[in-house]
Amino acid sequence: MITAQVSEPNHFLLTGATGLLGRYLMKDLTLAGVPLAVHVRPNRRFSAQERIEAIFGYWDQQLGKVLPRPVVLAGQLGEEALGMEPGDIRWAAENCTSVIHNAASLSFVSTGRDSEPYTSNVDGTRNVLRFCQEAGIYNFHHVSTAYVCGLRSGLVLETELKEGQVYGNPYEESKVEAEEMTRSADFLKSHTVYRPSIIVGDSETGFTNTFHGFYAAVQLIYTMNNHSSIEKQYTGHSDFYPGRVTLDGSEGKNLVPVNWVSEVMSHIISNSEHHGQTYHLTPRNPVLVRTILAVMQSAAKMFGSQLAGKDIDTGTATEIEEFFYEHIRVYDSYWRNDPTFDSTNTRKAAPHLPCPHIDYEQLLFLAKQAIKMNFSWRDKLVKRDKNKELVANS
């Protein structure tokens, strides 16, 4: 499904193009003039080509101009040769010199090694590396996570990977295995690793198309308030809430806006002198859990909770507390106190791109935008009418 004819072998092949970070990377790399090809899985609504066209239609509307389209290669990450047609395989071998491997599963739970997140993060990475070796692609950019550190505390260096850490969930373990696999691929000439911390929405527009972690908690509280039988004040606020939260509020979480992560990555990718390093894409200052909780309550208009500390006896939980704990249990490891992430390489490579500080107001803005979106996003196909104006189609 090649949508452009090119001759110079200088394209970057991006996986995970339709995810939150992927869609920003497509926009920023295109604006930077990086020749781009994307590996995309068709879904029930759209073909691979239509999925990319829908995303670029959104960017065209946001930017007020039509961006050049990438080359689209349809396939499946879990299949041999990435599930691509012979002609597309040949095109990639002849025209791609680098891969940006961004596709991943964000699942925190697993039923075993033959399920997510291992099938995407470990087996999928193995398939991409095999494809690179067979296609003669020797430059690899790998999107990992800062949380390969597992349950470590103290200072975590960009140069460290396996330090005997215990993992908080299968996602972290799978990402360590994937990163270790790419590091041991001796056929690669260049290997660059990006380790973002917790990615949230766009700091300027509030846009996101994924609603995990912080957003999942906001959605749960918001939904509980909207469906509560408790009488609300005329303002719509409720003072009823699962009273005790098993945190003390001093825990710090490293939240980073997707637009900043993409901008820094695009700068590094566009400048080969920065290749070959590992980059922690983390903020200078974490957000405290007490601030996050205050944002959740304000956005959802549901007040009254107490930070009771992790040692409280949840055996005496009320019915509504049990409901809350049960539905947020998958993210238990998410709310732990983060270590300190060294970001020396990132600051050296992109000193002109400081991470936007996420404070109470910024986080409240992101939460309210998610509520406005009803915690969902569906891309729409966009076409241009006879006057070359952009018109959205469902």
C-alpha cells in the first residue's frame, strides 16, 4: 500500500503511528522534513491508509495547512515480515535506513507470557528487529519507558537498565526485556533509546486519545459522582466520596505532556549527532499525589476524600470505598512514589526544549478537556471540498 514514489533510501519507518505519541511524532517529523513511512494495522472502521489520512486530516485542520503524507505500509506487528505485502517489504528494504519502534501495549496486567503486554512489547520488538536485519536497516530508535527502573528508589541513571530491580507490573518487565533485546542486536550500527515517564495530553490543547492512569482515575470519580444517588448541591458538586485514599499525598509522579515528548524526540531523530544515546524524557519536578487528588476532585466536582496513608486497614472499607478500590486496582503500582530520573543526555541534546511544568492549573485543564471529550476519541476521515477547505466526515 505504497502511497508515494520515492527513490532516495533515507526514510524512517515508524511503528505505533496511530497511538497518542505516534500521531504527534508523525506531525513533528513531517514538519521537520524527515522522510517518513508508517507501519499501520487496518481496523474495522478504516484501512491502514484511511487511518493515517484521518490523523493527518486532524493535523491539517489544527495547523491550517495540508501536510505532506507519509508512505503507508499496511501490516501486523505480530506476523512474519510484520504482515506486509511483498511489494511493501521490497520498498522498505530499498528506501528505509532507520526504524522508530514506538508500537507497544500499555497493559499493566497479564495472564501469562503468551498474552499482552508481552506479545506486543517483547515478541513484537523481536519481529521488528528481525525485519530490520533482513531488510538491511541498521539504525534503530526504540521508545521504551522510564519505568524500566521498576520499584527502584533514589537516582536512576540513563545509562542503567538491569540493576536487580523488582518490577511493579508486567508492563515494566516486558519493556525491560524489549530494551535489553534491542541492545543485544549486534547487527545494528546505531541504537537510540527514549524513556518517557507518564505521558499525558497536549499541554496547549489538552488533546489526548488515550485515557489511562491519571485519566482513568478522573473518569472513575467523575462517573461515580454522575451516577451517585447522593443529593448534590445546586452547584453540581458533591461532598460524598470514598473517604480514605491509601496514599499520604507526598508521593511524586513524573507527568510529561505528549507534545513535549514528541518535540524532543523529533529534534534528536532529526540530528544524527545525538543518536546512539539513552534519553530520559522526564520533568525536572514531579507532581505530588496530593495535587493530583485535588485536581481529580475539582474536575469531577466530588469532594471530601482524605489521604490516609498506605497503612490504613482497608478491611473496614465502606461499600463505596470498596467499589473505588476494585475499579482502580489495576493501577495500584501506578501511584507509588517515583524515583529521581537523571536526564543529563536529554538536557544536553535539547537544552532549548525544557519540559513544560505541570502544576495544579495545567493538570486541571487536562482533566477538564478529557471530561469534555467524554473520555473517548474517534478519528474522522477528512476530505477537501472544491474550494480546498477541509471538511470532516464521520
